[in-house]
Amino acid sequence: MSARTVSVLIFVAVVCGGILFGAILQNILLGLVLGLLLATGYALARASWKRRDTGIYDEEDNGAEI
């Protein structure tokens, strides 16, 4: 299985977990929104980790380029 497939499966699992959480609270829409927010946060964190982007400082950018 490729890394992209694993990422998609994790994204879907987090969204389904949010829906399940919403079902427990008897509010599916809230669970869906929470699941999507968590999955999006996970996807952004994973993309940042893959690029090894540890901060806002870019050593190659001198600020003069537009």
C-alpha cells in the first residue's frame, strides 16, 4: 500500500470517527464537522512533517524577492 493510500484511509477513518461521535451525542452534523476539522488538521500536519517545514523561517529567502 502506498503512503498516499494510507493517508486517505486515515482521513476517512477520522471522519467516520467524528460521525460516530456525533451519533453518540445525537448530532450527526456536529460529528461530521468535528471529524472533517480533525482530518484536515491531520492532513496539514502530515504534509508539514513530510516537507520538514519546522517554522516560518526560510533560510533561502532574503525578503527582497517578490
